[in-house]
Amino acid sequence: MLKFDAQKQLDSVNGALALRGQIEKVVDEIQTTGFDTIYFFGIGGTWASCLQVEVYMRGKSAVSVAVENAAEFIVTGNRRFTDRSVVIFSSVTGSTKEIVGAVDKAKALGARVFGFVDAEGAPIVQKCDWCISYPANEQLKFFMVANRLMYNNGEFADYDRYNSEMEAYLAQALVDAAVQADPWAEKFAREKYAFLQEHPEMPHYFVGSGVQWGATYSYGMCYWEEQLWIRTRTVACQEFFHGMFEIVDANTPVTLFMGEDEQRPLAERVAAFLPKVCRNYVIIDTKDYALKGISPEFRGSISHLVMRAVNSRVDVHMEKELCHPLDIRRYYRQFEY
């Protein structure tokens, strides 16, 4: 497989899962000492990850959790944010200006901060009350926080069984999903390249909901726009029938992300509509992947990780078709803006 190291992927996910003890210790301390609300701070792709963890908890937990876009928090603030609030954020470099500014403002207001910062030596680490450094796996780390919060709040009776399954099977299940998706992803990328040559100005529409909404938003924005320089628009399934569906015709490129959480019916409604009006749609459904060892009731909580495994194969094949390395940027961090 092109640019695929199965052992590296296994080690990465298993290494993140091994952080559970450290994460539990921090979350237990946060809940023991008390808080009014936990705010997940993000910007760009990390904001999308925050949206995923918030919607994951929304229907399951009474724990007060909110999401703040870091740039908005800097300029607008939040009158409900207090010195009893707790901030959780994730950053690869620890140098993203919006995250640094939002953390500074939160600390000035007396809040405590829990950071996941990949770069151990980043200055922002010193601003955190708690910090864990481990590369990648942002959504997995956030969801481990969420699961512990719910367990401590008496809302996750299957916590131990859940973690046993994830630690035994998740890494391999994600590798298997990537391997299964690869032939399809290669064909998809080849066909998409041909379509782009004929319709360079037409955006590609990505649609998703639930834990897939953050995945949908970040995939269109971070991967296709930022990395591949392809125009996109991302739409939530619940909003699809309030505007976007009127511009879908036979040739409109649409990709629907279908997960397995409680918002799946919203995606199913879109899936039922698309064949009636469109010949250029693709549905990526995490139900098509076996995820050996993972109980059905737990699949929804990791469906966004499955989608990332599938889309990671699309990325490498799109990179090949476009002859455009994913790490090249026109503007991002190239100069001041």
C-alpha cells in the first residue's frame, strides 16, 4: 500500500490508549476539586475535534461541557466563563497564536487548563495546570477524557468493558479499515482527479452529522482545502434539506459520511434522497467495516476514527493523482497574516 506503515499505525494508537491512566488521574482531580463547566478550546481542525467530543457527550451526560473557538474567545469572551471553569485543548506545536491567546485569557480569568501538547518543550506547556504530551490521536485523547468524566458521573456503567475492548482491538481494527478501504480510495481519487480537470471551479460537497460532523468539517477544510487546494463546502445532515439540496443535480459531487451514533438517522435521510437527484455521490459508511472485537454498542463512539482511517487512504491517492505533496502550503505559516 502506498505510504502505509501498519506497525507505525498500531504503535501510534496503542501508545495513545496507554495514556488512559494519566488522563484518568487528571480528570479525577478536576472532578474532585470541582468546576462549573469544562470548555474545549480549539481552532481549525482542533475546533472540529472539540465539536466531536461535545456532541458525543451531549445526549449521554449531565456534565456541563461547552466548546469555544479560540479566536472568538479572545475577542468576544464568555460571561459564563469563570475562575471555576476548566479549559481543555490540544495542539501539535503549542504555538498556534489563537490557542496561545485564548489560554492566556483563560488563565488571566483564573481558570485551570489541561493541555494535550505534542511538543513537550513548547512554552505553552508551562501555562498548563496539567499537560500530557503524545503525538497525534487528538480525537482519541479527547474521547478518553469524555469517557472518564461520564464514568465518574455515574453515566458509563460499561467503562471497564469498553476500555478493555478498545485496548485489545481498536488499533488493529483501524488498520484493517484502512487496508479494506485502499482499493476503493485509489479508484475514487482517480475519478475525482478526472472530474476536477473538467470542472475545476465546482466545489466538492461533504455532508455529515453527529460525531461525523467535526470529521466532515475538518476533512473539507483541513485536508481538501488546506492540503490539496480543492474547493469544498461542508454541510451538516440536519441542514442539508434547508438550502443545499436545492443545488444538487446529476453532476454535483457529494460525499456523505455516515457514522453509527444516535445521529445516524439524519445521515440516512440524506442517503435516501441523493440517488433520486444525483449520479455523482459517494457514501462512506462505517458500518461497512468489521471492527473485529468491538461491540456494536461501542461502534458509534469510534466511527469518526474509522472515517479518518478510510479518508487517510483517499488523501495519499489524491496526493499522487494531483502530484501535490500534502505538506506544501501557499500561505499557512509562510508569513504574517
